[in-house]
Amino acid sequence: MTLAEALAARIDELLEQTGLTQYQLAKRSGLAQTTIADIRKMRNKGTNILNLSAIAQGFGMDLPQFFNSPLFYGENISD
């Protein structure tokens, strides 16, 4: 799995867990809905850390909590 795939999967996972929509996450994070959509659809291969931090905050967590998932374990990332 690439890092872009892991990021998309993690956002999808958290949206499902929290019951938030992409629109609600965009409002909470202060990002454009298209930014989140681009990450989820892997159109944005080089997502910047500021956007990831905003997304994590939109979910009510910090970056370590966001990345605390088996999706990001070294052996699971191929790029």
C-alpha cells in the first residue's frame, strides 16, 4: 500500500467511525472539501503536513493519534 492509499483509507475509516461526512470534516478542519476529496481519491500524492494536521484536528485528534493505525506501520507502506 502506498502512503497516499493509507491516508485515503485512514480518512475513510475515521469518517465511518465518527459518522462525519466529508463536508462536515471540511468545515471542522477549515479545508476546502475538494482538498479532502483529492486526498481520498488519491489525486494528491504529496499531501502536506499542514493539511493532515487540519484533518486530524477536524476529527478531534492530534497527528500522533491520526497516524496511530496499522495502516501506517512500516511493513505496510511500499513507497
